[in-house]
Amino acid sequence: PCFLLALIWNEGFEAFEILWAFSIYLEAVAILPQLFMLQKTKEGEAFTLLYIFCVGAYRALYIINWVYRYSTENHYWQPLVWTAGVVQTLLYADFFYYYFLALKEGSKFQLPG
């Protein structure tokens, strides 16, 4: 699916641009297997949870960078990157909610269900 999307939506229909778009789309969904396993087991080890949090925070901080660059740079326009980044950050939303809830309560991370 990521490669097909890269063929459809890219910055220019050239091999390099298609591969670059593919890598952006793949990065957006690469955490899904980890999130699916977390959903299946309903809990995770501390280092795994910290890793997921750090990767999600990295992407969320990118959004702040994009807003800053858009407001300060002329001609900064990357809708492909923005869309993939927002999708990736939204994939982490549920995890962030339960991660911060566990931190706030000082309890073990546990997904409902």
C-alpha cells in the first residue's frame, strides 16, 4: 500500500521522488506492528513503552517544527510530509493517552479490554 501510494502521490514522477515518498509513507505506518502487539497483550515492558513514546514524541515535535517553518520561511510547502506525519502522530494518540494516564496515576501501563 505504501508503494502504491508513493506511485500516486509524490513530488515528481521520478525514481528518487517515488522512493522518497515511499519512505515517508512507510515511516508513518512502521510502528503499527508494535502497536498491534501492545493492543494484543494489553501491557508492555518499560523500555518498549519508552521507545514507543520517544518515537511518537519525535514525530509530534516535527509538527511543531513544520508550523514554525511554515510561519517563518517563504515557499515552505510539503503537504505530502505533513499528511504522513499527522497520520503517524494520530496513530500514537491512543498510546499517549494511556501512557500519560499510567504515569499520572503512578500505575502500571495497561490498555483497557
